[in-house]
Amino acid sequence: MDLAPRKRGRPKLFLTKEMVEERKMLKRFRNNSRRNSHVEDGSTTRCPGSSNVGSADGQRIFGGFEGASATRCPGSSNVGSTDGQRFFGGFEGGSNMDCPGSSDIGSDEGQSISKGSTLCGDTISNEQQKCGDAQAEGASGRGNGPEGYSICCGKGKVQLPLLRDTPPELLELSTSGGRISRNFLTKIRVYNNIFAFCSYGRKVDDSVNKGKGPYVFQVSGETYHNFSSLVPLDGCTPKFAQIYMYVGQEAIDHRVNFVGSPDGLDPAIVKTLQDMLNRDNTLVGIFKQAQERFYGVDQDFTKNSVLGRVLAVVYTIEFQKCGLPHAHIVLWFAGGEKLLTPEHIDELICAEIPDEVTDPIGYKAVSQFMMHGPCGAANPKCPCMSKGRCTKYFPKPFRDETTMDNDGYALYRRRDTKRTVECNKILLDNRHVVPYHRGLFVKYQAHVNVEWCNRSLL
């Protein structure tokens, strides 16, 4: 099949040789009809681009005498006709010629376009076309046939989930009409605000409100979202995303007493909305996981003594990369739990790839969370690279046993076990493993770097 050249901005059409010849013939016909728009027998030729909207009498358009004929040319259209024959003469002895590119919308008798007629090279029918990928219906298509319709999804490139039903709790609050519903609708903006994750940051320009006239909210400079740490400072009231770190009645109390909230908020409505969001909202689910992990890690260190009996804990939470929380935690162990020898360190901290056969879970988790790189010569554009070197000093050298350097840092055992992990089509070995505690990062399915720290470094 020969393809005609496509112009920028126009839909892609597949044209056969017959179509090209037909268009050439129509072009010649159009040029002739422009010179001879009225023939001797009284017929009228309808030229490209013309249209009839709401016409009730075709005689006024085409003459309509006995023996008259009407010719419809490419690009014309009829909208709102009550009788399709009136647009094209249609009287005794009359004949209609309907050329490709014309269309009738709303015609009762619709004889102008019949099933299987041609519209700009697209084969259509009286039925609406359906997208072959998303099954979306449309009035017209792109390409050949019903499966050529692609405006809706780009031929399957865009995949959108179907809209879900409104949660029953929200539907009840919005439509029941009772006392609780009226309270919710009256203060709906306040209820929405107490469940917000962050605040709206801006610089408001009040100079425009001097004098008379309605209030104008004018913002100058940048607008942004204020997002603080997940845990409030001591003595500070939690707000916005910090409230999602609390559960149950404690979270409800913080929302009801939210800064700036007026009196009259119903704790029962707050509980209903909180339970609904915990169940249905994906973003709330992510914060809930962060809350569970935060308190879970704290319990593992202080109560469960995963690494040993702990005397004190100091931590700070940062937001790195795409705003994800990142915690730095320092633990002080009791006297009998301190890691004083390389053998003690090897019992808790590992820097080697597990055996894929004997420990498939550990191997998968290390492959996904605990490999650094590739960097260096294999990937000089890696974020850790500076002046041609990795700022984290990877890859580390192979080492048969754990030792301590002169500065008090642990040099972990990294034996040449020939085990590798493929990352970005590059094989990485034990020299690229970030030290870890197997129980922690397997449990939380996250990057959990565990390092031994000398007392002199604190």
C-alpha cells in the first residue's frame, strides 16, 4: 500500500491509489464547478466548505425545478435538516450526488450519507465508532474502520483506571440532609483542611485591597507547599502530615483542635472521614506505612532489642530525593551488648551478597535495596560521582575478614564469593554491597544501612 505524505498537525490517513485518483477527480470537478456554478437547466452546484444549517426548503438552495439536480462537493455539511432530500433537490427527476468529505448531522431522512459511504478516506457507518483499545465511543474516527479510532487513548498508550464509586460514608454525609449532613456541608472546607497533608505557602499582596471594593486575593512571587518533619518538635502541636503519625482517638483530638479550626466540628464526622481515608486513599496508606515503620523500628530497637539492649536512641528525619522521609538513628548499647570484636560485628552486620539458592529471600532483598551503583567508570554520571570518583568510596576492596582502621571505622568482610547481582545490565559483586542487618531490611523491605560506630567518633 502506498502512503501519501502526511502534513504536520493533521490526522494520519492511509490512502490507497484508488483514493488518490478519486481525490484528483474531485479536485478537477471542484475547479470546474467554481467556474460554472449554475448550469442551463437550473441546477445549482454546492461548492467545498459550504454548509446548510436548519434549512427547511431545499428549493431556495438548489433552485428545485423539475429535472433539477444538486451536486454536493467535498467538505460541505448539513446540520439540523428536517428532510435530507430538500438539501439536494430530491424532486421529480432530480438526482443527488454526494461526494466524499460531506456530512449530514441531525437529518431525519438522512439520505445524504448512507451506511458504507466514504468520509475523508475513513470508512464509517451509522453506528458510533468504538476504540479498539479502550472501547470508547466517538462520533468520528482516525484511521481506517472502527478500530482506527484513537483520539481517546492514543491507540492504547494511555491507560486510565475506571472511576470508582463514591465511598458510602461520603455519599451519606453529602446527600442525607440530616443534622450531621448539614454540619458537614456547612463546614466542608474546614473538614477538608484538617485532613490536608501540607499548607499552602505564598506571599499575599494586600496593597490591592486599600480603599473600597471587594476583597482581592493577590499572590506575588512563588507559591509552594509547606511540608515539615513527620514528628513535631517537643511542645509543638502536630499539624497537617504530622497528624497522620497518630492513630485512633489521639489523631481525632488533634484534628478537632487543629490550629485555626472554628468551634462546631463534630468528632463523629472526623472519625468517619478518617476511617474512610485510611481505607480508600492511597496517599494516606503511604503515610500509614511510614507511621507503622517509624514506631515499628523504634520498638525493634528499644523493646525487642533486635541489635542488642539499648540504653539511648537519637534520631533525625530528613526528606531526600522526591520528599521521601529518611532517618538517621544512633544507638547506645549496654555494657554487655557492645560490639567489641570483629566476630561480634560479623554476627550483626554483613556486606556480602547472600546465596541465591540457600537464601533466596535475602538475595532478592539485597539485590533490590542494598546494592550501590553502578558508578565509577561503568557509570560516570551517577549522582554519587564527583571529580571522577565515587563520594561513597565504592567499589570497596575485597576483604577476607572484618578489621578496624586507624580512625575507628569498621572495614567489613567482603570475600570474593563470585556471587553477583545485575543492575542496569552491569554485574555487581560484594564490593558494591551496602552493610546491612538481614532481619531489619527484609522485614521492612527498604534500604536499611547498619554501620558500627566507635565511641571516639561520637
